[in-house]
Amino acid sequence: MQEAEKQIYSHERYYLSEGKEGMSAKIQRELIAELTLEKRTVPGLLFEDCTVSGCRFIDTDLYGSLFADCIFEDCVFEGCNINKASFFGCEIRDSLFEDCRLIKTEFPAGSFRNVTFTRCDLSRASFIRAKGRGVSVNDCDDKDCGISAIL
């Protein structure tokens, strides 16, 4: 088991026990590869300067999480709650967001390459100073969303 994975599971115990078990996770400068998180409850995670490669996040609660200066490559987010999260300065490439809730999620100063959003709720998501190439949006709710800036 990767060190980051141990920290994520400890964070979930911390959240579910209302702070009585485990500890809040702050994952920094880690390579997180080929990890699958399915049906996990880990809101408020903090990833800083990490590379996340070939990972799958399925039906996972990432509400309010902060991803700062991370690289996401070949990742799949499926059925996730990513509302009010921030992907500050992140590079997201060759990845898929499908059936996810990204309401009020921020992607400031991020970059996107070959990223697909399918059946996602992007209401009021923010893409300020973000850049994109090869971004697809399919059957998404993008009300009051700035995604047009990266298309």
C-alpha cells in the first residue's frame, strides 16, 4: 500500500469518527499511481505538489478538497462529489470526469489537455486563468460556469 493511500484511509477514519480516530491528511510531493478509491468518504483532503497517475476515483466524496500544483494524468473520476473543491494551478491531462458533481469547484490557473466532462454538474464552476486544449463537454449542466474559456 502506498503511503498516500494509508494517509487517505486515515483521513476517512478521522472524518467518519468526527476526529476521534485517524488524522486529517495533508499529502505533499507524492507520486500516487494506479490507485483506485471506490465509495470512499474523504472530503477536505489536501494534496500539494503531487503527481496522480492512472488513478480511479469512483463514487467518492471529495467535497471541499484542495489540490494545489498537482498533475493528474490518465485519471478517471466517476460519480464523485467534488463540489466546492479547488484544483489550484493543477495540470489535468488525458482524464475523464463522468457523472460528477463539480458545483462551485474552482480550477484557477490550471491547464487541461485531452480532458472530457460527461454528464457532470458544472454549475458555477470557475476556470479563471485556466487554459485548455482538447477539452470536451458532453451533456453537462454548465449554468453560470466559465468552462467556455478552456474550450
